Amino acid sequence: MLTTNYISSHAKVMHASSLADGIVKSFVAVKDLTMVTATALYGLLGSILSGKGMPAGVSMSGPIGVIQSGADIVAASSSSSRGSTAAVVSAMAMFASTISINLAVVNSLPLPALDGGQLVFVLIEAVLRRKIDQRVQENINSVALLLLLFLSLSTALGDIGLFGRFL
């Protein structure tokens, strides 16, 4: 579960001595979190694409699972810090930033329906020095979008199944 490890390793209140120090510390935290997220995601994808499947103890969550994790993190930070408002706000801010960074990393993947895939089309056009046929690009994007929607639906259905076990 995300909650225990997340709270102990990420949700801490940072103190800065000045505005400049706060900016530097926030950039370092975002860079570190982005690197951890990208490394974990690419490792997971490498494991799946090499035929090893999902590593033990790793699961994917859809929107319902993310909401449940957020609620768990708020509850755990509230109980572990005896209701300290700063700790709860820090945990919520860190969770929100984690979700945003995760979205940015996933969106940069070279899948046709995502921004990373659009960048691949631009790079191909630069190498070939001609535009890719619009219909071909639309068909590729349509298939990729359909696959992403299927993945979203399957994770949401998995979340519903997991959610039912906690009730």
C-alpha cells in the first residue's frame, strides 16, 4: 500500500531560511521526485515488455484507487502527527505534486495519443523532411487512444474490485 511508505519517506514539512532557499529546495524536491517516478515507470514498463510481467507487490491504480490512496494518506498523516495541520497540508501537497509529476512523466511516454507520441511524429517529420499523412497519424492516434481508454477502464474496474474488498 502506498500510504505507510509514502508518509514515512515523503510527507515532511520543509523549512527554508529565505525565499531563494525555498525555491531551490522545491526545485530539488521536484527533480528528485521526477527522477524516482521516471525510473520506476520505465523499470515497470521494461519488466512488462520483456515478458516478466508486473513485479511482485506492484499494482496499477485507476482514478478510484488514486482517490482512495489520497484519503489514506490524509488519514495516516492526521493520525501519525496527532492532527497537526501543517503535517496534513504537507502530506496533501506532496500527494498532489506526486500525482502531477506522475502525469507529466506518463504524458511524456512516446505513445501516439500522448504528448511524447506527438513529439515522435514531429521528430519523424524532421528526419524525413516531409509531413506524415494526416490520415495515417489520425489512425495511429485513434488506435492508441482506444488502447489507453481500455487501460483506464480496466484499472477503474480493478479499483472497484479492490474497493469492494475494503468495505
